[in-house]
Amino acid sequence: MNLTPLKNLQKHTISKEQAYQEITTPKMRYKRARFIKMRIDIKDQKAISTMLNTLFAVPLPLGLIRPFIKRHKDENVRALAGLLDFAKGARIDIQSSEANIRISII
């Protein structure tokens, strides 16, 4: 428990409500993502799917991917690069009529 809000309340530098909020609000610590694992299954193309899955069999470090994303012209894609750091444990499943793509951020 953090005692600094109580000390600040004793010195009358913050109000009771602010001290209560600081004590009861949990501090969130996000785990940083380090790798991206991809699995691509293209329907009606077994050989290409196998080749892509062997290429992406080992998880890719985010440090290798981030420079390419930051050079992208679209602002939304560049903003996504900053969010990837704190998306550990996220899983993205893309299903279409031609392919199934699974992206895991670990």
C-alpha cells in the first residue's frame, strides 16, 4: 500500500477524495510484448501454406518488425506500432473465404 497519499492528506496538500482515489485505484502494470507468432492457412494452396508456416515457425521479434511499421505512410498503422508493445497475450484471428490467419503476440 502506498502511504504517500496519506502523508499528503496529513499535510493538507490533497483532499480526502483524492487520497481515497489514489489509495483504492489499482496501479496497472502491463507486460511488454516481445514476439509475434503467425500461422497462415491458405485454402486450396497446401504447398504455399506449408512454405509460409515454415517461414514463420519461429516467433518474430518485435524489434525486427517495428522499423518497417514505423516507415509506413498511414498514421493509423504507425499508431498501431506503439500499441503492440503493450498487447502481450493478444490473439488476432482473421477468417475469410480464401485464408485463415492467426497472429499471437507473446
